[in-house]
Amino acid sequence: MAKINSIDVYCKICKTWSQAPLFIRDTETFASMVASGNTTNCPKGHIINSNKENFRVRSDDGGFRGNDTF
Ligand SMILES: [Zn+2]
């Protein structure tokens, strides 16, 4: 488990990053969140699936960038 410093979510429709409306502070909680099949929204209201391929995470162990955000 590592401390999360920021979580950004990528909207494919807007083609922009925004700060994810998530209040998660460690990688373990993030992993369980993305496994739950929830959705989140970009600032313009587009629905984004909460699977980790849509997220970019910066954490104390480095973080990652999802495959669908390139
Ligand atoms: Zn959007």
C-alpha cells in the first residue's frame, strides 16, 4: 500500500485530464474501487468507467497510467 498524491481521470470525449472526483488516499483503496465497476464523471458530465485504464495515479510508489489514456 502506498499513499496516493493525485488521481486524474481521462475523458475520451473531451480528450482532457481532470482531477478525479474521488477521495482515495491509498493504492489499496483505489484497487478495490476500480474493481467495483463504478462510474465517474468528467467536469462536463460525460460518464467514465472507473476501471484503472482510464486513470492516472501519482503515488509514493510511483503510480501508473492506464492503457486507455494514451
Ligand atoms: Zn468529457
